[in-house]
Amino acid sequence: GQNRSLPLGRSLSALVLLQTPEPCCCPRIISRSQWRARTPRSRDRLRTPVPYVIIHHTAGNRCYTQASCSEQVRGIQNYHINKRGWSDIGYNFLIGEDGRVYEGRGWSTMGAHAKNWNSKSLGFSFLDGVPNAAALNAARSLIQCAISKGFLSRSYTLKGHRNVSPTSCPGNDLYRVISRWARFKP
């Protein structure tokens, strides 16, 4: 927000509104209703701000449109609910090659993406193991958005899934990319 001089007679609430910071760089987020998510069986509240972001990949097919990415996200949700027995899709957000972010469990619901880390992290998953520039930029914007909205600590640490679980996720190519991002620590 901006600091502006207020003429005499303006209310304090107007002053507060003018000084409230706006989210600096939130990417376009496709809501659960927009990608036609199933209703979760249950939700556990995530205590925010969290100190970690954990990066994943689904190793799915590339998707370049909202329709094709939404179809992939629905497929992941169905797999997580029907095959893994989870209450919902495991990730907080998913990122497509279309440069859009797809709301998974969202900001305030604990994910199911990294055992022993779900209560203290946001899980962001790329829909492809080798994301393009649009997807990478959307992920970086999503991190800044999380900070500006108070869901992620300003002193957060970025990790790959393989840093917290015995897995190759998020794949070697993506891991090399995120290992060069600010605040990454193995």
C-alpha cells in the first residue's frame, strides 16, 4: 500500500486501508472449484506462517492449457484419495506449464506431501519434472505471495522432497534448478 496524506476529517479506518500492504506478486491461482475438485473427506488446519517450502514434481505429462492442467490435477486428486486413502490431494499447490497455479489444499490446510514435515511446510508440486520458464516463474511468485500473505515465514527454507524423504523427487533436473534458488538448503 501507499502512504498518502489524508485531508482533515478522514476517518482512521481510511488511513488503515491506505497503509495495508497488498500481496506483491501473487500468480494467477486456479481455485478448487475452477478445476472441479472433489470435496475433501477432512481437513487439518495448518498453523502459519510455516518455516519451510518443499518442492515436488508429479512426473506427469506436460500441460499448457487450463483445461489440460485441471484434468491432470483431478487425476492426481483421485489417485491420492482412491489409491492412497488420503482425505484429499496431498499438495498445497500445483504448478502447470501454463504458468498457472492450481490450489490443492491451499494455504490453511495441512498437506500430505512429506511425512513428518506436513505440519511445518507448504508443499508445491510441479506437474512436470522439467518445468518451463512460465512454471518456474509462477513458483517463485507463489513463494513471494505466501510471504506477503503471512503464510510463509520471511526466513523460510526451501527444500526438495528428497531432502526430507527417501525419494528421487523432484527429479534431478528440477532439483538442480531449485538448488540455485534463494533460501535453498539441502
